[in-house]
Amino acid sequence: MYLGIEPDGAVKITVHRSEMGTGCHTCLPMIVADELEADWNRVSILQAIGDVKYGSQNTDGSCSVRDFYDAMRAAGAGARTMIEQAAAGQWGVPLDECRGQNHLVVHAKSGRQLSYGDLVPLAAVAAAPKKDAVRFKTPKEFRYIGKDIPITDRHDIVTGKGAFGIDAGMPGMVYAAIERPPVMGATLKSVDDAAAKQVKGVRQVVLLEGPKPPYGFKPLGGAAVIADDTWSALQGRKKLKVEWSTSEHDVYDSDAYKKTLLHTARKPGRVAREVGDVDAVFAKGGKIHEAEYYTPMLAHAPMEPPAAVAEFKDGKVVTWAATQNPQAVQETVAAAVGIKLRKT
């Protein structure tokens, strides 16, 4: 995370996690701003690029707040303490008489006030406070944490102004539409791309190597139609004549799979932890409610079309991607084009 305060008092917070509708692009800065005692209306939020200085940026497991709550509080409280120390030095009073309050530092005894912007030049040259010198707010003092604050991206998302991965573009770039295998594990046996190449705007067809087990998150292979625009790429893909190999997954049957799951779920389980005597409680009688729920296999398909733009030039790759794991993207792209992953 990066936290900065401009000379005019504007606060800039860079978020090192990806916003996927869960609100972490808002709630992480809220934690910082609360301890900073910043005016939320004077806070701007920036998205971090994939950079090692931010550490792991993998956004999954609903752990953004759980993993970084304390760190975000420490960042905000540490910056506020530096601002309060600057005010104390300016007034020649003890630090504990100065309190940050909504973008101001107030001297309790005299009522004097200084804005954060006025104190930035002094705080900027001061050493970071030691941990035991930082005062954290109590839950009763929270102004944003635990409060209902609208997601900052909401308006741009619902009005179409939000920038998504598919909105990235470079001058002269081309577009790809991939004909993927109908079943996991199937590979290309033959491809007739003559008709596809007759579509106006189609430049070429590239055959993609299929993965080998274990599949994991590897690309599934297929044939990519490269064209001057999205429409041409999609029309060219429709013209492909593709023959696929068989796969062990050809025989997959949803009904049979469901029966297997239910049969397995009804088997006696292994006791991992036992607290109390469940059988004794049930033996006492009472009303027992039982229910069975089944969820079919679903595709991990976001509403945002997954897309990426890459420029490979002079042995380096610059990538814009809709991703929740920038570091994994860097590793995957580096391996795909055969270059070393830069660690610094």
C-alpha cells in the first residue's frame, strides 16, 4: 500500500488488491483513512500496478481485510502521528495534547488548529515514529470502519465509465478469438482455416498447444483467429473447420456425477473434532430439521469478459489484464514468451 498527503492536504491511497465487486478497493482505504483521521471527501484512491514493492497482490479467499486490517491501521495511525508531531513541534506543546480530527490537528488546551496540508512539509522531513509512540483509535472513535459507506467505484461501474481489462488498447493492436476444445483434455486433430482467412480483417490463424495433466489453470489450447477487430476475429472463428480428439471427459454425465456426490456425502464422516455429546442431545427428543442442498457444477465465469493486452518489445513485455493475481500473470507471460521474470 502507498499513502501520500499532498501540500494542499489531498490524501492519495494506492490499493494493492483487485476490485472484483467485493468492495476491497473501498474498504482498505477506509481503514487507512479512519486511523489517519482524514476527511473521506478529500481521499482519492488509486489502483496499484503489478509491482514487487507491493508484495503479493493475489486477491482471493476473502482475505484482503483479514490479512491487512492491522497493517492498514498502522499505516494510517503512523501517518497521523507524524502529522500530530509536526503540529506539536510547531506549537511547542506535548504530543499528547494534539489530536488529528477530520483533516485538522487540534490543540485541545488552546483550541488552535492546523490543517494537514500546512503540516505536510514538516512531517515529510521527520523520522517515522516508533511503534510504541503511535496511538491507535478505539472502536468508539471509528468514523468509517464498520460504517455504511458506498463503494467508490459504484457510479463509474453502473454508468459504463469504469475501466475494465477489455478496455485496454494500444495503437495498431490486433484482436484474437479462440476456438477452444469442447471438453477438457481434447486436442486439435485437424484444422481447416481456409474459409476463416477469407473473412475481411482476418490476418492469420495460430494453433495453440493443449495442456497436459494436471490441468490446473493452464490454457486449454485450441485455434486463435487473429484479426484487425473483434468482429472479424469472431466471424473468422465461426468459419473454422475443426476436428477434436477424444478425451476421458467425453463420458461426463451430470446426473451420474450428482448421484456419486450424494452417495459420498451420505457416507459416515471422519470425526475431526468432537465437542460435547451430539448423540445424547438428539436422544432427548425435540424437533429435528433436515435438508439436502445440491449445487450443479458451475463455470467460474465473471460478468467482465476476461481479456488482456500485451506488447512484446525489445525483450520486455508490458501487459494490461483483468486479473486478481498480477504476480501469477507476470510468471505466466514470462514463461510463454521465454524471458526471465524480473524480480526487482
